[in-house]
Amino acid sequence: MSHLNYNHLYYFWMVCKQGSVSKAAEALFLTPQTVTGQIRALEDRLKGKLTKRSGRNVEPTELGQLVYKYADKMFGLSYEMLDIINYSQRDNELFDVGVADALSKSVVSRVLLKAVPGDDGIHLRCFESTHELLLEQLSQHKLDMILSDCPVDSSQSPGLFSVKIGECMMSFFCSGAVSKKRFPAIIEEHKLLIPGSRTAMGRKLMHWFDSQGITPNILGEFDDAALMKAFGANHKAMFVAPTFYSADVLDLPDIQEIAQVEELKEEYYAIFAERMIQHPAVKRICEADFSKLFH
């Protein structure tokens, strides 16, 4: 049997991963015609059809599923090899971390400090985005770890694992004059800034409002916790932030804490691929004691 062209196999694998020829071509910096031609060459080599149309997308045929299964193992191992070489052959450890934009940056910075070795021999690169986009980048071997506000579903993302590193109670804060109503009824008397519905805390907060019979007067939703705090400090509105964040928040002009809510807790998770458990920085974070941070 003649030698298999692994470039052709890689292009087929990318089409299956991306779900369409056009998306794969964009990721590969090639034209769709080039990708299609390479897959046809692979089909000629394997003497069978590998893909079929499914609406606007492409999916593997029965033969394509078999080929994809082996290709996924092969290229997964190659990425794992490159990841290990990447961080093990540098003078400074390279550590690429994705941070969910919903998380408190003050807390995240203290968590990341645990990744730094005693000799400061690390090159830390942080990227901020939504939980969903960061998971996609992690599965594509573009990140070593994610810090997020919710765990990963291993049944939906095989090979990815999450470790809960802590949780903190939330408080309501307000700038400007405050209504004299009791909490939580006071919430309805103020414009409210809340985490976006795509964030775990945003969803928890809306469920809590329902359980309290509260109809919030929402001024804005923010996926970025730091932006929400900054907006709240410059506008007469009520907003939500971690309770132990109060020392920072109350330093801002005219900000006061209204109430702490035991039922609302922001959770922090470290998410990583199985292959990265031996990364020194990942190990330091997973094995660190954060009890004093989340007290």
C-alpha cells in the first residue's frame, strides 16, 4: 500500500471538526477549492467517499467516521506532544490561561499568583472571553487551562476536566441615595446592573429574583464583571459583586453595601485537558489551598 498523504488526512479532519469546508479553509488559511481538492485526493487514495452534505454543513460518511476516529487520535497525540515540548523546553514555563470575563479580576489575579514558581520562571499569557469560546479554544489545544464560573460537562467535552477551587458569597451594592425599603424589596426601587444571562451568576440571579417574587428594573447586563463595577460606580444604580470584594468597592465614591445574600455564591473552577495535568503551573493551581482567599 502506498504512503498516506497526512496533509490530505489533516484537511479532512479539520473539515469534520469545523463542520464545513469553508470554516476549515478559513482555519487553514486556504481556499475552499484547495481543501475540497485535497479531500478528493484522499478519497481516491482510500477508494471511498468520506463526506456528505447535511444541509449547509458537511458530515462524515460511514467510511469517513472510521477514518475520522483514527485521525482524531493521531492529531490529538501530535498536539499533546507539541504542548508538552512547548512548556518543557523553555527557560520559562509557557502558561496560556483563558479567563471567563464574568469572573472578578481581583480574585482571578490572586488565583494566578499560585501558578508562579518561586523563581518567577514562567511566561504567563492570559486571554479573556466567554466560557463557551474558551472551552472551544481549550479543545483546540490553544489554551493550557481555563478559569471559569461553571464546570465543564465531561459528557459533552470528553477529555476535559474541572476542579472547583472555591466559591464566594455575593452582595448588592448601590451608588447614590438609597431607598428606605427593606431588602430585598429595595431592589425594585433602583435601576439594576446584573451579570449577563450567558454567565452562571446571571442565571442564578434571575432564579433568585423569581424565588423572592422580585421584578428587577434592569438598566444593563454585563458579561464583564469589571466593566459592571466601573459602570455602577459612575451611575446611580445597584449592582452585584463578591462580598469580600467590598473593601475595593467601598473605596469608590458614594458606594455602600446594601446586603449580603447567602443563597448567591459565585463559583470558581479550573478547567484543563487530561494531557495538561502534568503541566507544572496547572498542578500548582489544582493543588493550591485557596481557603484563605474564599473565606
